[in-house]
Amino acid sequence: MEVQGRIKMIDETKTYGNNGFRKREVVITTEEQYPQHILVEFIQDKCDLLNSYQVGQQVKVSINLRGREWVNPQGETKYFNSIQGWRIENLDSAGEEAGMPPVPPMEAFEPADDLNEEDHDDLPF
């Protein structure tokens, strides 16, 4: 599943317990008639995926829905849901990959005329 919208908030990475469990939360605001503020959590090594993102960026987040059951001390069963992100893509700069400059159109390049059949490499493929 995917959630698409603008980043409203990015929380810092938090560590829990003795095992070093890491979690980082981000809120995505959808852009539809009735915008929704969706809290998505990234856990463990996925926390670092958010390092290069900022509030206000348009993104697409790939998510998994998680649910669990918990029985409280009084014996009542409760259910909890969470939304876990596992990939995030920047939609603001669809053509700008990692700060690379734009590639000129093909017409801007001249064809190579000086190729010599004798100039070849020793690669087996």
C-alpha cells in the first residue's frame, strides 16, 4: 500500500528498551477533498530513510498495516494497529535525481565519426 502527500512533521529517532529498538515517526498530510494526517512509523534501520527529507516535501510512502492483540491485567483483550513505512520517495523533483544536473536533449550531442574497428577492448562480452 502507499500513502501520498506532504510531510507535516518528522520526529527524531527514539530508542526503546535494552535491545536498542529504534523508531521514527513522520506525519503525511494527504492532498484530497478532506485531507488526512497519517502517522507513519519507520523502525530499526528504516529510520535512516527519513534523514534526507524535510517538512513540506511532497512524498510517496510505501507502507504495511500491522495489528496486534494485547490482554490487559484485568483479562480484557485490546487490539492495536500501526502503519509502518518501508520506503519513501520524493515527488517534488521527479526529474532531479540526487542533485544531478539535467541531461541535455539528444540533439545537443554530435555523432562519433572517428570510430576505428581496430580500437576494441579485450572484454569477453
